[in-house]
Amino acid sequence: MKIPHISILKSLFLTLFILIESPAFAQAEVVINPRAITVNGTRGESITRTVTLRTNEKINNLKIVTSDLLSADNNSILPAEAIKLTSSPTQVIPQELISLPVKFNLQAASSGEFTGEIVLTYEAGEKTIPVIIRLKDPWPLPLIALLFGIIIGMAVSAYSSQGKLSDEVTVNLENLRIQIDSDKVEARSFWSRADMYLTVAKQARDAKQITDAQTALNNAKEVWNKWIYQRSNWYIQFGYYDRLRNRLNQDDLRDTSALYIQALDRDLEQYLQNSPVLSTPSELQQLLDKLSQKINTYLQLKTQLEKLKDLISVLDQPEQRYEWEDKASELTQRLYMLFPSQETEIQTLQTDINTSIEKLRGLGAQVSEVFKSVDGSPEVGLVIQAPSVWNKDSLQVPFLVKRWRAVASLWQTANGRLRLFYLSSYLISFTVFAGSGFNQLYWTKPTFGANGWGDYFALLALGFGAEATRNVVTQVARKADESTS
């Protein structure tokens, strides 16, 4: 008996349907929400996330397996022990919603981003849940770094506006003091004037009057530079002064009470003290030349009076001699009352003395025509040749070299705080511009602290920039403008 083909096919389809519907061949559909776990937290926290699970078929032998989470550079891990599930059922009934609390213990974790997965295994298969954890340092230490940067910025600003200027004045005072003290004897009035300005600068600095101190210091530099640039020429004129001083101190002029000589003595000393005010040594030479001529004029008048007295002494008749002695005394008194500025009176006195001499000669008085001065010279008056002034160009090179060495020596004795300030000003000003705000650097950066000191230095630069950027960059720009002008 033959079996129909249609009956055989029906039997096969029925058997296949029964096998598919049996539990051994059924595939459970597992739905997990959320599909991935992302945690943004702070080191030291303990964070819990809930995962829901639903299936359309019964699940047996459900297991949840955790593994180490790795950082982006694979240099650090978040151990599997830090991830715990508080409850984990082994069976799941179809269409039942299961909650799986996942606890992340971040007490010993380091800052950074860690990635891994949680694996759910069961009889018919497995499911994976991607895990991303981003950790940053707690907020107190970053805030301290920010405040510390602000304090540094305020300190630099205060030093820049007050302390730096005071230190600059102090350093310049010390260096200029060393320079002038080494040349105290030869510089004479230049040293006295520079020393006066330095004393004023020091007093102004101590009184916190920095502007006045800088002005006095600049005046001292100007005076000392004038001496340095033409030192040899000034030295020649000081020698000229010494010769005039020695002549005024000789017995024939020192013992006199003449107002003329007293005025010349004051003028000579004033010329020396006012040398720093003159533009060039030639101006001092001209003043000394005029004073030398006035000394000669006085000596000529005095010599003529001595000649007149000698002529009177040889007169035979006592009455004539007494009369002319009175005349000589009157002329002598006029000489003692003269001032160098009374040129008309001087000329009149000289004429009267010469007239008296001629009258005495007419009376027959004859004396030697040679009248020696007190110092033994047969010349009438003081003949002092004005010293020549050297060409400035011939002395320019060696003194410029010396000046360059003096400037170079400033670096050896300069205050360390100034060098540190200028160096740090340039370096920090560029770093400050990288900061964009505490919000960007900390709150919106979930892995703050993963870079160690780099993250904290960014906050430090931000704090510094709050005050220092405006001040330091402005000063650097101003100094650049001054150097190019």
C-alpha cells in the first residue's frame, strides 16, 4: 500500500512546527534599558545606577559578570571589585520587569575616563552593557588653586605698581653710589651734586614718593654722565681752578681785606660748585679766564699803588710827602671798596693812579721801573695761560667702553626679584591666555585631575590672569614701545 506524498509532507511540516515551538529551540528576546551606562562623578563618591531588564521568555541561570575598566591610555584601571550589583536574580519570568541596581564605589579610583562592559549570561545567550565612567578631582583643591592664582596675580600687580618701582630705585641707587664713590676725589663738584641727588632720592624712596625718587635719580645720572663723557676735559679745568685758588691764597692777596678779592674768592668757589650745571668744560674755562683777568687787573692796580707810594717816599719836602700820602691812602681805600663788576670805577681808579704817578714824576721823583710782585715774579700781575680743551671725539671711545662695562655690571648686582619679575612676566603672560574660565576647566570637564598638575596649573593660570594679565601685558607693551621709540 503506498502512502500519498501529500500526507508525508503534512507530517514533516507538523513535526518541524512542534520542534520550533518547543523550549529547546525558542530564542528569548532580552531588552535592557539603558543600553549603556555613563557615569560622570567625583573621586571618592559612591554612585548607583539602575538597569531594567525584560524578556519575552523565561530565563534561567542568569549571571552578571563585571570586569576591570581601562583608562584611555591603558595605564590605570577601575577594578571590577568597584562595581557591585546589590541583587541579581537567577531566573526571569517572561514579561517581568527586573531592576538591577549597579553600585560604583569610586573611593580609590583615580581621575580620568574608564571604559568597559558588564556581561549578562544565561542559558540561551548573553548580553553586554557598555560602561563609561568619567571621574574628576573634588572641587575644594581646584578652587584653592584658582584662589592661589588670584593671590599671585594680585601680589604681582601690587609689586608691579609699587614694589617694583621701589626696587628699581634701590638697585639704581646702589649701583650709581658705587660708581660715584670710586671717583669721589677727582669728580669734586660733580660728585657733590650727584651725592646730593642720591640723598634726595633715598629720602623720597623711604617716604614712598617713588616719582620724586626717580626724578632725583635721573638728575644724578645726568650729572654723572656729564662727568664721565668729558672727564679729562673737566679734569683740566679743575687744575686751572687749583692754580687760581693757589694764587688767591698767596700772602699778597690772602691778607687783604679788599672786597674785590673777597668777591673773586666767592666767584671762584661758585664756578666750581656750578660746574655740573654747565653744558661743556669750555664754559667753565671761559668763566675762569674772566676771573683770571680780574685777578690780573687787581694786581696791576695794587702794583701801581705800590709804585705811587715809592715815588712819594723819595719826595724831599715833607709837606708834599704828607699831602701825597693822604692821596695814596684815599686811592688805596677806593681799591679796597671796589667790586669786580664795577668796571667803570676800576677804569677811573686806574686813571687816577696813573695821573698821580705822572704828577710825582713831574716833581722830580724817580724810582726803579721794575716792581716785583710778592711771589718774586718780575711780571706785573698774574699771567695764567688758559689750558686747552681736548677734542671730545678723541676721548669718546675709551669712555664709552668704560660706560658699557658699568652698565654690564648692573646685571651682576641687580636685585634678584627684578630679574625674576621680568622673566616670569613674559612667561606667565602667554600661559594666562590659555585659561578660559573655571567653568570650562573644571565643571564641564568630567575628567579633571586625570592630567595631574596640568589641570591644576591651568586653573592657577586662570586665577593669575584675573589681575595680572591686564597689568603685566600692558607694562610689557609699554616697555616694547619705549624700546622701539
